[in-house]
Amino acid sequence: MGEKERGRLVWNHSTHLDGLIPRLEKLITRPGVGTVTPGVLSRTRSHIPRLQFRISVPIRGGFKVIARQGKSAQEIFILTALSQEELTAYLDNL
């Protein structure tokens, strides 16, 4: 991926966590980030007051990330050349 290229945000669901899409649009501008695909939105038992990201598992070419806010969680699949540490640090600052 060249320096000027930006990643791609895939819109395959109609519902997303509040505030998630602007953060993902910022994420795809980072060099080394390719395709970002929001996945299943689900309910959780615990309450997380502000949006936070946690890397769940490595996938081929990237990572599965769980975004949590309130009593909702959403899977996000990120294809990236970044290491887990680099991606975690960047997600923490979104």
C-alpha cells in the first residue's frame, strides 16, 4: 500500500455503535490500514460508558476488534500491515 493510499470502509450493516463510523473513517486514513469491515452488533450485560476498542483475535491479514459502548458490542474486522501493538496504540487514541 503506497503512502498516499487510504483504506476502505465496507458498509454491510445498517446499524452501528454511536460514534463508531467517524472513528473508523479516521482509522482508514492511517498508513498500513486496508479494509475495515464493521460486523455483528450485539447486546452485552456490562455497561461501558464511552466507546472503547479491544483486539479480540488475529485473522488472516489483520485483526478482529470488538468495539464496546453502553450495553452494545460490535465486531470490526481490520485488514492491516500494522502489528497488534501498533494497532492497539492507534485505536486507544481514536
